Amino acid sequence: MELSEDVPPARPAATVVVFRRNADGGPPELLLLERSGTMAFAGGATVFPGGAVDKADREFASRAPGAAALDPDDAAARVAAVRETLEESGLIIGVKGTVTADRAIAARQRLLAGDSLGMILAAEGWSIDWDSLVPFARWWPRHREIRVYDTRFYLADVGTGALDLVVDATENRHLFWATARAALDFADSGRIKVIFPTRRNLERLAQWPDFNAARAHALATPIRTISPWMEQRQGVPWLVIPADAGYPVDGEPLESAARG
């Protein structure tokens, strides 16, 4: 597999790493979703919540209070992160206002019924809390044989717990919380499948003892757009990323790298 400039235009997307405090006092737990095996992209893989940025996300971001201080693409991606997390898990993140389990359930039902996120926020008296969605990374693979997404990653924190979670059975088949280290152990033992970007981000997240430390690291690390490439290392083809982009591991043998 080689990098190519002759690829379809990338579709903007957003992914959010949702943290909650570990009840046992250990490292924070992260929300993970196992995608349906029938999905064309990353079928059967365990991923963070997220999805493509749509037209309504852009329209809402263009007029939402506080969005003018952000790059328009960044603002639209943050809106998509909130919407996709609600749709896929029933969890409300990235908003200002009072959130209860019942209100989150009702909001998700309205979203699935076709209401826009903007309509739901207005009805509930919520607004986007832009600063609670912390930019973490940006990945844009440029390979011909996979779907091309330009994905912005964000961090968000739900504190001491989470509201009721409900799997989106059309795209996902399982939701669970796990520390970054535990998720990597699950992948190594074959209990879950993780694609190359997810593994690199789990390795990066496993370095930090709590959300605040991860947030400080994210804010102090300039975001580079990461487009993995293949190179030879001691005669073995590897899939790699820049060594100075904030990641403790910059690649793995191509043979073991799951790419979606």
C-alpha cells in the first residue's frame, strides 16, 4: 500500500474520546463502541464515538453562539462530535445546561426521529460548550483502497460517571468503558479489533493518569494532520506516522496494522 495523491476527496469527520473517572481510583475509563461487522468502514472494529460531519452540523455551527471564535471546519466538527455521541450512545457531552438521564433519552429519540441537533438544543435550553471539547488530533489517511475521512479527534470528560447508554444497533453492537491500557490488552488478546489510528491513540492516551493530564498534553501539543505512510524498517514494511506528533509509538509492521 502506498500513499497516493489520486484519492477521492476526504469527507470531514469527528471523533470524541469520552473520559469518565474510574470508580476504583485507577486511570480514567474511555467510552468505546464495537462497530457492526456489516459496516463498510471499520466493520467489527472497536472505535471511539464519531462520524461524518454533515450539512446540518455546518449550518448550525455557522450561527451558534461562540462558534465565530473557531475555525468553521473545527466548529462544525465539534457539533458533529456532540451529535454522533448522542446518536451512537445516548450520552450528552459538550453542552451547557442541565442534563438528566430522562432528558438525554428523549433527546436521542428526537435525533433518531429526524430532528436536528440545533432543534434539540434549543428545545432543551442547552448550548454547545465549545471549550469542553478539547482538540487532540487530526488523521487523514491518503490511501486508495480505503474510504477517505479527514477526522478531527476531541477529548471530553463526563466526570464521576455516565448517564444511561444505549447502543445504536444500526451501526454498533456493543458499548463499554475501559481504560486505554485495558483496551490495548483486549486487542492484543484478540478480544477486540482496533484499527491503526485507534491503536496509536490508545497508546497515547494510556500515558496519562487522568483527564486533566490528557487535556494539558493535548493543549500543549501542536496538532499535525497525520497521513500514515509505508516505509521499510530492517527489510520489513511498516505503516508509520511522524515521530514528533505526540505519539509514543510511531508505527507497526504493515502485516499487523488493521486499516479498516
